[in-house]
Amino acid sequence: MEKQIKVLITGATGKSGGAAVDELLKMGYPVRAMVRSQDDRSRQLEQKGVEVVLGDLLNLDDISAAMKGIDTAYLVFPILVPGVLEATAYFAQAAKENGLKGIVNMSQISARREAKSNAAQDHWVGEQILNATGIPTVHLRPTFFDDWFLYIRDLIQENNEIVLPFGNGRWAPVDSADLGRVVAKAATETDTYGGQILKLYGPNEYNVFEMAEVISKVLEKSVEYKPVTIDQFFEINSKKPASEHFIQHVTHVAEDCVNGIFAGTNDLIETITGKQPTTLSDFFEKNKAIFI
């Protein structure tokens, strides 16, 4: 039987949003997905029984229309482009207009008032905006995703190298599928999680030298970590043009990582979802063909 809470998922064709949709459907909740355009991914959502609406997070009318008849909603805005603060303000206003009972907000582990990354500071300001609505809001602050390795998969595949600007910094990579399951639980249990900041870590903390050892074992080839500067990192990846916004963000979160902002681990993902989180070796085993 379909349950009463209806959830709006933004970013539903992305990794965490898509995982949240699948988990909500499995749990028996009706889902509405807000997508930017109709394509194969949106049609796949419709085939699963998801109500799909078109809209832009930088358009207040679109967001408000998407929230009509919705109980709780998940906000995620792409880190690659600027606009998270504007989108969050629109989201907050639309949520108030439509009487939402709960919000799940994707933030980041480095979000804080003094953050040098514009995106990280904007995420912190966005948290304050959502809190001011009075609607129970849970802020998710994950560390780096294991999906980051897909950005440099060509270097791992062709050169057996991990080239990143994170020095000897440590973090416990989070898998986007695990994050999606957290979103689903938080969106349907806002009485429990509303008003909280959830720092989400993967199960094991490493530096990248240690990650290279894990990856080498899974891929059955020697993969070496070569720390580089920010300029070198973007020069090496020049075939994948990055915006000034993204470069500014990576520059400062790399500093944060080296300075220990991303370090640590906890058992929140397992506690919330009831499932053990994906390990780094699990991720590479699942995506082995991509890296080989």
C-alpha cells in the first residue's frame, strides 16, 4: 500500500537523487521528481512509477509548482556551477508557500561561516536560510564521494596514476547510493531528523596513498598516487574544462582536506539506513570495468 507522505526529489536523474528515488519507491512512498529536461533518464523514472515534472531550481515559479501537494522535499544543487544560494532561497520560499512539513538539504562537510570556498560558504548561508523558514530541515554534510575517482578515471585506466591536489589529507569516501538511502529515510522521518546537521562519512578513513593500495588490489595492477598542485591538477585535466567557480571551490576544499576538515568517520549511515555503507573496495569492484 502506498504511504501518505509524498516526497519531491530534485536532482532525480543524478546519483544521490536517483538512489533516493529507488529507496523511496522500495519503501512504498509516492515520489515526484523535478528534472531539467525530458530525456532517457526522465523516461526511466516515469517507467518506475515516478511523477516527473520539468523545472529549474533557479526559477521560483517552477519550484513552487513542483511542490504543490508535496509533504517533504530534497534539495541538491550541482557543485560544478554557481547558484546554490539563489536556488536555496527560492526553495525556502516555495516550501513556505506550499506548507511543506520537512526539507532535506544537501550541504557539504566543509560548509561553515569562515569557509574560503564560495560554494562551501554559500552552503552554510543556505542552511541558515532554510532554518529560518521554521520548517524542520535536515542538513546533510558528506565528505568527498568515491565518485570523485570517476573524474580521473582516464589517468587510472591509461597511466595507472591517481593525480589529485589533496596532499596527505585524509577522508572516508561516501558512496552516492548510501547517501540516497539516507535522503529517503530523512525525508520520511523529519520528526526524527529535522533540525539536525548530519555529518556523513564512509566506513574507512584513508589518505590517498592508502587509497591507492586498496585500488591496486581491486584492479589487480599497481596504481600510484601522485600529489600535485591545484594548477597542475587542472592542467592535467584540461580536456575537461572547469568553470572558475569550480576551480575556486576545489582550490579551497583541497586546502581544507590537507588541514583536516574532511578527516574522521562515524556510523551514521549504517545507523540511519540499517545497512553497512559501501567501502572504497566495493566501489572499485562495482566499477572495475571503467577503470580497466
